Amino acid sequence: MSNFLRFILIISFWFVFMFPCFANAQDMFNLSRDGLINVNINNKPLNEVLRSLSLKFSIELKGYSVGNEAVNLNISNISFEDMLKRIMRGYNYVLIKPDRSQKSVLMVLSKVERTKYVDVPPSATPPPPPSATPPVQQPMATPIPSPQPSPVPPK
């Protein structure tokens, strides 16, 4: 296969498979002049949103693999950190921002496990309140005197 044909195939592959990711990131996140972000995400899977976010803002994704929960977020003039809080709701994460010469890293730690709130029926009796009278103290035993050393008779 000639080098020219190989080059054409690679470029075609890139446009077909990579360009939609860039276009998608452009549609979801738009920077305003004052450095804030306009976000337009409608029913997109979380893993796709994070992939687009990493492309748009040059962030490296690491850690726990996120699911494909649907994300809906439409807001204007929001900071990057506030946007990330809203997108990552339900996950524990850390955003590591090294100096300007390196990429930031979004480390997803875990998914938040929520406990179900159980309402106690009104017929259940609550536990009795603690007693208002202090407990009776037992008298302490009298201490046993320590033995006194016996005097040594003089010689």
C-alpha cells in the first residue's frame, strides 16, 4: 500500500471518528469573554460528557470509571469548578491543578453511595428519655493501710 493511500486512510479515519468528539465538545462547552463557561448538555451520558470536557479543557481523566448516567445541565456564565461540581454530582473526585506547563488531572475516586431514608411510622414508640436523677454512687472501700517498715534494733 502506498504511503499516500495510507495517509488518506488515516486522515479519513480521524475525520470520521474524532471530529464528532471535537464538535460535541464545542457544542457542550463554550467559553465567554470573561473566562466563564456556557454549558449546554442535554441528556448526554456522563462518560461522554467527561470525554468532551477533557478534550475541550485539556484535562487528563484518571481513576474510577464513571457510568453512563444522563447529564442535563444548561447554564450560562459559570466557573469551571462550579460546572464540575454539577456534572460530577454523585461522585467523589479531586481536580489536581499543577503549574501551567502541565495538564490538570481529574481523579474520580468513587461513586457516592446514598442511604435510603426510612420514615418511622407514628405508631412506633420512641425510646424513653434518659433518667433525670443521677445514678447512686457506691461508697468507696476503705483503703488498706500499707505495712510500715519495722524498726531495726540498734546494735
